[in-house]
Amino acid sequence: MKFRLDTFTLLLLGAIVLASFLPVTGQAADLLATTGTIAVALLFFFHGAALSRQQIIDGATHWRLHILITALTFVFFPLAVLPINGLSNLVPEWMPRDLGLGFLYLGVLPSAVSSSIAYTAMARGNVPAAICSAAASNVFGMMLTPFLLLLLVSTSGTGEFAVAEALKDIVLQLLLPFAVGHAFRPMLGGFLSRNESLMARYDQCVIWIIVYSAFSHSVVSGLWQNLPLQAVVLTILLCFGLLGLFMLVAMMMVRKLGFSLEDEAAVVFCGSKKSLASGLPMAKVLFSGHPGFGMIVLPIMCYNQIQVIVGAILAQKYRAKIDRASAAHASE
């Protein structure tokens, strides 16, 4: 079975390479940062307009499944990254402080909406439940992520985190555009549903701008001088380990609770994934101007690419298993 990097992954890698050799500086950097801020606000405006209330209502009665996914995303995952951040005190040459903060940030992010739903659908899992849980995770994640990050930073002693300023920026740049967009849903909902591919490209453009701008800022601030090669290798290994751990934990808990195989697919994909689409825009708000921004977002970028590849393999295995179970049930 052959897998290859998709175009968007290659573009993200290209943004990092471009920023490493041709970082944007001076007034151009300020202009690009302002463009990114406006683009992020528009991104959440469009998400607000596209999200149907029915999507949240549908499947909400399956409360045990949603509680399990929420617990995996916002309770167990944050607890799992605390020891990783602790490495920054023990072996700073392997885990620089900003990289440790990046793992804390990875831990408190919401689930990935599009890939969680897409892989659940590919696996023939419980798609309505996946839609409900992933969408709710992102809506609540805009409020939960900064609070959980503050809690983890305070617990780990990583350093100060300007929570009041961060919350103000979250409200003004994310929640307010999201709410205004949802108010405009009657006018824009039809257009957005007919042009999902256009909106997906816009999401990708915003992420590319953030990555290029952020890594330019970090490169100018000495990212590659301060980030040892062994830290990059360790980041990749830890991301593989975290993904494997939470997929395994999700499977064990689902089977212990007696859920169906279709529900298991939804929990595994929604409970183990972390959102790059929400993570990078929120990071731009939470860590605006931070010299170590590139290091902070490195774990979510690595984790995202790994979850895409592993998710594709696992979805095909679930599909085959669910198809066999359905065929066996039909023949009875």
C-alpha cells in the first residue's frame, strides 16, 4: 500500500523551507502579520456561518460517546503531555522550553473536524456522532483551550502566560467573528455549502500564511540555532507515541463500555486527532509576537501529518472489519 504526501502538506513544508532561507522581515513582516490576523478573523466568521445548529443537535443524544470523546480530548490528552513538558527541566538540549510549551498547547487543542469526520466516513463508522462531537469540540475548544493552557502552564511552572490578554484576543478575533458569522448563516449558509472546496482552499491559504509568517519570525529570532536536531527527532517520536497511545486507549475504553464497532471508529478518530486548522490560528492569537513561535507550533504540525498518514491506514482497516461484520449480520 503506497502513500504519498498531499499537495497541502508539501506546501506547508515549502513554507518552512522558504521562511528558513527567505524570511519576511521589517514592514513586510508587519503587513503579513496584519493580513494573517484579518484572515483568521474571516476564517472563524466563515466557520460560524457554515456551522448548522442541527449539526450539533444531531447525534447529541448519544451522550456517553460524546463524553468519552470530550474526556479524551480535553482531560486525558492534557494530562499525558505534562510529563513531556517536564523534560524541558531535565534535558533542555532535547526538549527546549518553548518546545515543551508546544506539547502543552498540543494537549489542549480541540479535535480535528474535517479529518475526524472524513476518516470516520471512510471507515463506515458513526458519521453523525463524529460530526456532532468534532464540531462541538471546536466550538467549545475556543473557550477551553486558553483556560486549559493556563492551568497546565501554572501546574508545570513553564512560565507566565498572559491569560487576560489572550482571552480578550480570543473573544475579539475568534469568538466574535464566529458569532457574527453564525448570525449571517441565513444569508451565507447556502453559498458556503455549495462552495465547500473554495472554503477549504481558503482555510489552507490562511494556515500557509500563518506558517510562513510564524516561521519567518522564529528564524529571524534564531529558531534553527536554538532547536537542536535531536529535539526535532524526539518531537516526531513523541507525536507517534501520543497518537498510538490515544488510539489504543480509545479502543480499550469503547470496548469496555460496550459501544458498537461504528461508534468505536468515531471515538478513535475524534478522540485521538488534534486540529491544525484551529490550532494555528489560535496559536497566532495566544502567542502573538513570541520569539519561539515556530518551536511552539512544531508539535502540532508534526502530529497533524502523522495523524493523517496513520488515520488513512486505520480507516481502511476499520472499513474492512465493519464490512465483514455487516455481511455476517446480513447472512444470519
